[in-house]
Amino acid sequence: MKTPLKFLSQKPLLFAVVFWVLSLSVIAVVVNWIALPIIAGHLVTKLEVPNVTGLSAEDAEANLIKAGLSFKWADSAKYSAVVPAKHTLLQIPAAGRTVKENRTIFLTLSKGKQEVKVPATRGQSIRQVEISLQRLGLILGKNIEGAHSGIPRGAVIRTEPDSGAVVRIGDKVNIVVSSGNSNGKILLPNLREMSLEKAQAAIDSLGFSVGEISSMPIDDKLPNTVLEHNPKSGEYLDAGTKINLVVAE
């Protein structure tokens, strides 16, 4: 029996045809799997991803567009103790990676530090308040002495900011601590939400005096509505103490 090679050697024309068919097949495989990818790789523009973490959303977008890249923001932002709110928290691919032109860079926006409410602390010991604040990620600030006839000496009268106020993790909260009996001092009521005229009348009737009056632009309050006052409500004060007011413009 003749082998295929011996058979082909006896038929030169057929041998030539088979040889060229096989050669062309090998060449096609080489071109398709090796040469074309190499050529395509040289033709595609490669870019280095810039670092946009920590930048504002507007600056991050501008930098990526300038670099020839696209971007897409995640549907929801994430809290961060480091990156401020409305700044770029994460980027994928990471900075320094090499990608194709117009590659989409996926971005996540920071919500800043997580918000919590100041806990109720009235009547608690300083240690109890400190533990409550630590559990929420808040820091005990200054101890301010305040007279109060109804709260024992050494117990907390209130906090600054007040209980229920929304603050961010890591913020300091000051406490007003009772010095015991009011010793003839006068309790300052809550003047917030009063009109300036009514607040001034209340201050005069209690034996205090009106101090500095400042204004703050705010849309949802009537002009001259008291927004805040210092000293705060709940403190026992000496007659003649000046009460500073902040009112709506």
C-alpha cells in the first residue's frame, strides 16, 4: 500500500496543490491568532487612568473627559470618615491602570461622615453621657457649669447641640452640668420660634437684658423669628444677664 506522501510524490501537480492549501491554512491561523491581535493592539490607543478620588464630582468628571475617558456614577453614595461629602470616594479601574480610549470609569460619590442624633442626656451622670456619645461615634467636649434647682449637682442638664440635633460621627458634644441649687438665679425659658418683639418682652419681664441681635437668611421662617439664643434655654442665670438672639432676616 502506498503512503500518502509517496502517492503525492508521484503526482507533482497534486502535491503542489496540497502543499499550498496547507501552507495557506497555516498562514491564516498565524495571521488570525497572532499577527492581527498584535497589529490591533498597536492601533488601539492606550490611556493611563488618572487619580480622581478625593476630587469634587465636577473636577473628577472634567479630569476623566480631558484624559479621553468616560464615566458613570454609582446609583447611591457611601459614607466616609475621610472623603468629604460630594467628593469622589471610589473609582474602578484604579488610578494608574492602562485602558483603552473612551473606557468607562465607574465612580462612587461620598456622603461624608455618617449622621447621628444627639441622645437624650438630661439627669444622667457625666460618665453615662460619655458612654452614650461614644456608642454613637461622638466625642465628649467641654463641661459647662449651669445652675439648676431640679437636677442634682454633677448631673447633666443638657447638651450643646441639644438632644435630637443631627450631627456627624466624630463631632464634639459639650455638656452643661448642674451645680446644684439655683441660689436665687432665674430660669431662662425657650425663646426659639418667638417673634423678636415677644422674645424681648419675655427677656425684660424675667429681669434679663437683650444683648446682641444678629440675623440669618432663611426661607421657611417669618422675618424676625428667633432662631437661636445664647445662653440656651434651661439655664439658671443672674438677673441682668444679656441674652443674645439670632433672628430670621
